[in-house]
Amino acid sequence: VAVLSMSWAGAAAFPHVFEAGVSTLTDRLGLRVQEYPTTRASANGAQVDPRLRAADMNAAFADDAVAAIVATIGGDDSARILPHLDADLIRANPKVLMGYSDTAAQLVFCHNLGLVTFNGPSVMAGLAQLDAEAIASGLDDAVAVYQDGSDDDIAVLVVRAKAPHPIGSTLGPDTR
């Protein structure tokens, strides 16, 4: 699972929260986490340049060892990476993409390319707060993992809820 900071540099601002989310992925869910150069970059460093954040996202899509991409957290700056994303590369290397808040820009971009995207928990807001009991009991917003049984830790993260949202989904089925 690739962990990317597509917007705010939260991992640098609150490393203990970031580490708690990574621990959920690695220790509790048994996944391998791949970080990229801007994942932990500070807001004053590489994180400022949208081209560097886009390069990390392109690299994660190009990496055959990565099955899913999870945002570190939302923010207010992810739209600036969109012009630098390689649509052909992303379309040719589909992966599950999950995040929320400002990550919606990348979720919609990738959805429009035909990929499966999830508006769901991020590493720092959702996964960091889960404990083993919540995962095991399948409470709302717990993360379930499907592993393909091979020696690789290839997994797909799926957000689960006990019941459908009372209002329903605003997204209809993909008719492409």
C-alpha cells in the first residue's frame, strides 16, 4: 500500500498520528507500506511543490508492487497536483485509491479515468484511530482487507459499514 501526502503535510506536522495510522496498516492489517519522498516532507520543504507530490503519485501508480494508494490526510492544496498527473500512466496501471476531504480532487480525477476510488479513511484521520477491537468487530468505517493468498502482501482496502447511509449514495453505477 502506497501512502501519499497529496495535499497537506500532516505527516510532518503530527508524526505520532501518522505513525499510529501506519501501524494500523502494518501491525494490525499485515500490509507493507511504501512511502515516497513527499510523504513525510514538511510544509516548508518538498511538500510545497505540487510537481513533486504529483511525481510521487505517478510513481506509486507505476509501481507494480503497489496495489492500493491511501492518502495520509486531506488538506487544501491537492488540486495543484492535477495538471502534473500522468493520465495515461494512471489509466494503464489501475490501483485502488482511497482518501477523503481534499483528496476528492484525485478521487474524481482517477474515477474519470475508470479507476475504483473510495472516499474513505486516510492514514491520519480514520486509520490512526482504529484499534484491533474495532477492526475485528466490523464497526462502522472499519477497514476490511482482502489478500490474494500469494506470498506478496497485495491487498485491496475496502471501507465497510454496517448499514447503508440513510440518505443513500449520490453516485450512481458506472455506466461506461
